[in-house]
Amino acid sequence: MLIKNLELTNFRNYSSCRFEYSDGVNVVSGGNAQGKTNSAEAIFFLCTGYSPRAVREKQVIKHGESFAKIKGVASSNYGDVSVSIDFFVDKNKIIKVNEVPVGKIGELLGNINSVFFNPGELKLIQEAPEDRRRFLDVALSQISRGYFYALQTYKKILAQRNNLLKNEDRALIFDTLPVWDQSLARAGARIIFERNEYIKMLSPFAGFCHEEVTGGGENLTVKGDYKYEGTEDDIYSQFLSALTERTEKDIETGYTTVGPHRDDLKIKVNGIDVRAYGSQGQQRTASIALKLAETEIFREKFGEYPVLILDDAMSELDKKRRTRLIDYVKKMQTIITCTEPECVPNYQNYNNIEVENGNIL
Ligand SMILES: Nc1ncnc2c1ncn2[C@@H]1O[C@H](COP(=O)(O)OP(=O)(O)OP(=O)(O)O)[C@@H](O)[C@H]1O
Ligand SMILES: [Mg+2]
């Protein structure tokens, strides 16, 4: 997968700007607050239909303007694809794939695949289980539309089930719950099944990528919860029984206490929980290794690498790790942002783009 160009109109601090990217490493440099992350955000938007910054969408429209537009052309094994998103102050955004509006985000996913790292992604290591689930959800939604739709259904049913659990009419709860439980277990089984498969692939790749970046100095392992295993149907039965067993407890607590919305990943470096004990550089290396592993899974599934976006990944990594990281990623299209091009070892060999105040120099 290769993103060839990106056009930004009234997008954040850009009035009108066009980026041309090459295969391999692209170094986007510039001082603080000049627009590096904004350009990376725009690419991720084209891939997934939302911002990695978790903002209100209209915030991307340049101050004082009434609309914004992002447009990108990518090429993959399936040919060229053009994706655009128009944002308006007074109405919802319009997403188009090859100039044809798409009705649902699900139809956008998979057209341009990317893996995105920025310092915020350290939450993956440092913070709550929710961030690790999000990591799985973002990757799996791009890989499998079925997963994305199951996730949407699951969230909807979960909210309805939780509402019901708070109802004071116990007879009503016991009458209605079995129906909700079956639907929740059906959507949940799909999610758990795909996550299980994904984590099984992720762990060896993450270990391998981590070794490549650290020069074999440290060993990274990733483990899922694996509470339910087997085929999707097996998981359905196991999860449904767990829901039934927990009915009393769920009513007592007023929410659903089992299911994929409670899962977590255990990430260890040299056998030690990197979240609790890792240094900043170790945590950053581990989260980058997980992202690199994600690119390998994409390649395994689709026969080609996604676009890798490394926003501000270099700081806190020592020179050896930076060199090894670049050596690893140059086989795929990688867009690296950093304040000085020198952060990227041998930057002269790559496509360099310098941004200043929403313009390319
Ligand atoms: N809607 C908007 N309209 C105008 N400017 C905006 C808008 N949203 C963000 N900006 C501005 O864009 C500028 C560049 O932001 P960006 O995050 O891309 O910087 P950066 O180059 O990545 O900097 P850093 O090195 O600090 O990470 C910031 O000054 C920010 O205030
Ligand atoms: Mg930035």
C-alpha cells in the first residue's frame, strides 16, 4: 500500500497544501506547531473515517473557515483508489471513495490501510485496558469489516442490556434478558474469536519486531485473556453460559461484568510487566514493536504492507534503536514526522518534506 499524495484544504493550520510521498521512508520535519501531526492525522482520517486524536470532528476545520477537505490517492495491489472527506461547520462530513459517497464507515475501511503511532499511543502500554482494546479494535476493524460491524452491534446491545439491568422490575429483567444475552453472545463471539486469532499472530511478530529494534537485547511477549476459546460457535456457547451464570451479579452491580469489553492484554519485557516497571524508552520501544507487528499482520492478510505513520516516534529512542527502527521500516512506505530531519539516521537518502506554518518549504 502506498499513499501517493495528500491534498489539504482548510484542514487545521493548512489553507491549501499538497504532499507527494514516495515509497519507503518519508521524513516530514518542521518546528513545533508547524503542522506535522496535522498531516499525519489527515492520512489516518482517510483510512478510518475518524481522527486518532479523538476530537470533535469540526475542530479540524481551519479557524474562521466554513469547510475543510482532505483528499488522498493511494495505490495497492488492487489498483489506485482516491478517498476524500469533506467537513462542514453546519452539517455532517461526506466521505467519498473514487468520487462516490459512502453511506457507512464500514465501506471506507480497507481502502487505504495504515498503522499509526504517535506518543499518545503510549497509552497502549501505560494506561487502562480500554486503550489496549482500542489498539485491537482499530487494527481488526481495518482488517475485517465483519469485526467492525460486530463491534458496533455489540456496543449497542451492551448499552441496552446495561440499561435493562438497572430496571427495578426484576420479573421484566428475567423475562427479557435471555434474548439480549443471545444477541450479545453472538456479536461478542465474533469479536472474541477474531481477537484470539489476532493476538496469536501478534505475539510472535511483536517479539520479533522488538528484537529487531533492540538488537536482541530484550524480549517482548503479548498475551490475551483467552477466557473463551475454540471456534466462533464454541465461544458463543461459553460466553452465553458465562452471561447466564453472572445474571444475579450483573443485576446487583447494574452492568455487564463479563465479555470482550472487559478484556486486556498482558505486555511484558523480559518477563516483567512493562507498564509497571518499564523505562520510558522501553515503553516506547514496546509500543512501536506492537505497531510494527501490526504491519506484519496486515502483510500476512493482504499480501502487502499498510502505510506506516510514525508521528514523533524518534524522541526517547537512543541512536542505535533509531537506526534499527529505520532499517526495519524502510521496506514499507513509512511517513515519519520529527522536529529535525537529523532525528532519522541517513535522512538524506529518503524523501524529505519540510513544513512551516501550514506550508511545504
Ligand atoms: N482548526 C484549526 N485551525 C487552525 N489551526 C489549527 C487548527 N487545529 C490545530 N491548529 C494548529 O495547528 C498547529 C500545528 O499543529 P500540529 O499538531 O500539526 O503541530 P506539529 O508540527 O506536530 O508540532 P509538534 O512538534 O509540537 O508536535 C498548532 O499550532 C495548532 O494550534
Ligand atoms: Mg506533532
